[in-house]
Amino acid sequence: AVVSTQSTGKVVHVKSGELTSSAQPFEVLPGFNLECYPNRDSTIYKEAYGIESAHTVLRGTLRYRGYSSAMDSLIQLGLFSSKQRDLSGYTWNTLTKELLGNKNLTNSELRRKLTSLFKGDKYKVATIKKLGLLDESPLPANIDNTMDALVDKLASSLMMPEGETDVIIMNHSVGVRLPSGKCETHRSNLVVYGEENGWSAMAKTVGLPVGIAAEMIMNGEIKERGLVLPFSKDIYEPMIKKLALEGIEERREIECDEFDF
């Protein structure tokens, strides 16, 4: 279950099947049409970061607007099931029809069923069609559940084409009340773009921190041993500086809030 702490002091549990439907618009970064939904247990970060007095703590995942609705359509159709079943001889068209109750549906009946399932949401219907889930292409052999079949389908249909670039976005927003009573929001934004025909943003933001950490261990800059989390300044401050030299650098800003917490 995903857990977040709200300003009322109440711990809110969001069921895994309801994650996508709980997504909210995220309008902090101008120029990006984003949404955010909860990611795992947010409450553990209160102690990890020493912010036990924080009223609200939320760790979320950012996606482009529309992602959650698209994923929700796949969940509603029943494609996230890992239950074993015989899928030999199935095409995506017949599987989708069977998930709707009858694999012998006509195409017009199929469209009506999808429209009814998604309560008239044309975006969700278009998602199913665009992802090729109405095609007559056969399901891969030796796959015995719909989730694995879907993973195989998306891995091929959504593969990043040559020359296309990705982007990694990270935001930290911290609301504080100063001793004077003034309220501020401190933001840290990181936006990293992949290189055309070069390293992806994902490769850089995952690989470079690991490489820097390994170098710091070999150079004796990190003296602790075992499973060490980068929560102490002697680890993360030099690492942040080294990442900046590689072009991975956050931008910080402070906003004065007119409202109270």
C-alpha cells in the first residue's frame, strides 16, 4: 500500500489499483504538462530526513499529463492480471474481446463495450487502439498471463526510436515557517535531457551517481561500509558538486507564501 502523511495528521493509504486514478496535475515547472501520483510509503522519509515535525510528506512519481488515464484504461480492461491461463492461439483482438466478456464480439460491439467500460472516455478508448490492443497480431508464445503479454507488447511498441531523446525531471518542494512567522516554499528542480544518439537522461542520472560513489569509496571519501544511504553531508555534498561538473545540476528558488500552514 502507498502511504502519505497529510496536514490533518492522518495517514492516508492509497490502494495499488487506485494509484493512477489518484493522480493530480503538477504545475510547478512552467513548460511541462505534468501530473503526479503517490509512490510507495512516504512516511518513512520523515525520520530519514529528520523532518518529524512536517505536517505533510508526499513522495510522488511525475509523468506527462494523460499517462495515468492511459494506465488506468489498461487496469480497467484487466490486463494487469498475473493469473496463469492458456493464451495459445490468441491475438490481441480476441484477448481484448474476451476481457470484455465475449471473444466473438463484432468490431462495432467491441467499440460499444469499450466505450461503456470507460464511461464514454474517448481518450481511454483511443489508448487501447493506439497501443495495438485491437490488432490481429498473435500473442507471443510461452506467455501464460495477460500482464506478461502486455509487458512484451509495450516493450516493442513503445521502444524509444533512434535519434529520440528522453528527459528526467525531479522536484523537491519544502514549505517552511520561519521564526519570524513568515512562510516560504523552497524548491529544487532538476531537468536533465538525453543526448541525441548518445547517453539517455536515464542512463546519466542513474549511472553517474553510481560511478561517482564507487570512485569516492576507492578514494577513501566514503569511509562507512555496508549498506550506506546518502543522507549525510559528507556523502551527498561532494557528490552533488561532482554531478554538477557532469552537467547534472539542480536549480533552486524560494517563493514567499501569502497563506499560513
